[in-house]
Amino acid sequence: SEWDRQYVGVGETFFADLQVVGPVGARLEGVAIEAEVATDCSLPDGSCEARGARLKVGFGVAVTDSVGRARMEMAMGAGEPGWYRFTFRVSGVTSLVSEPIHVRGKVAAIEIVD
């Protein structure tokens, strides 16, 4: 998988570019891909734990084109700022864990203090 950017803010849409390959290297067309949060790497010591329970993401379903490529659209709903990884599934086969993406919180206001 490859991200369209490394950082994403809460409330923003982001994309992962994916490719599905068959057992003998054939590119597979018309295959539906699903996604899920794999790990949450935003723990205080920088370690990761299974399932990003602190992250709410809306996933679409991506379908591969004639060369086995698809673009997965995801919407960051809410979550704790930090680094997260994702996995992608096709018919029970799960990808390796993705490169991490950094979730940043949105700024609500800037105040001038005396």
C-alpha cells in the first residue's frame, strides 16, 4: 500500500493506493478490498498495540481495475492524535501491516493570552 500523504487531520479524507496480485503474479480485476485499523502506535512510550480502539475511521470498499490497482478512500472521523497502521483484506486474505500514518487533531481556536 502507499499513502497519498503521511499526515491526516481529524475530519479529513485520505487515500491508500493498493495492488492485488494472484498466486502466480497475475493482476486481479474486479476484486473488492476492505480495510481496518491494525495497530495504534500512539501509546505514551511509542509502542503499538493491536486494534486502534482510539481511532474512528470510515472506510469505503475499493474495487481493483484491469491491472489490479485500487484507491481506497478513508475518512478520519475522530481519534487520538498519533501514529496508526492499517491492514487491507480481500476474501479472507489480509495484507501486511501498512506504513504508519500520523493523525493530527484539528485546531479549534487560537487565543491570545496576557
